[in-house]
Amino acid sequence: VIVSSVSEKIAENKFLQDKLALHLDHTLHRVIKGWEDLACTREINAPLEVRLRCKLRSQDSCTMMLFDVVAAEGNKTLKDLMDALAAIKRNDVKKIITDVYPGLFKLVICFLVRIYC
């Protein structure tokens, strides 16, 4: 799960795609961070032209378009996405992902223990 790309994990689960888009495309309050804040995190680091392209194609999900761009780069993992969501304080969205992939945090901890211990 740790080394799986974001695109693989999201593409294989339509339910997860819909939930992520619902929570990140449009937020009711400006203080709740969404897809554009996610795009600007150090972990995702989407260029300005990508963010503008997402905004201009308003009929599509900006979140899913962002993930498509991330998938094209091919170097982002599900852990990167979780770290980016933590950076924008969207633990509610992290919970959606961990509900779909419940073993994620256990695997991350085991992986890190093997590397650093």
C-alpha cells in the first residue's frame, strides 16, 4: 500500500473517487481547505498552470483532474497524499481513505520501523 501510486489506489475505487471529490472540490467555508490547497502542498506541488487548468474546466472534478496530473508524474504515493492531507488539516478526508484502506497506517509504521530501526 505504501509504494502504491495515488492513481492506482484512487482509480480502482469509484466510491473513493466520489467521496474525495465531494469533500475536496467544494467546501462550504473558506477556512476549510480544498483541492487547490492540496495542490499547493509540498507533497503534491502542482504547478500553477495545472491549478489554472483545473479551475477552467469547471464541469469536471478539480480533485480528480489534480489526481490525473499527479498520476501522469508517476512519483506520488498514497502516503504522499496522506501527508499532504495532514498538511492542510483535512483529517476527515484522511479518514475516508483509511476507511477504504484500513491497514494503511499499520503498514506505514511497520515500513518506517524497518527502515529506521
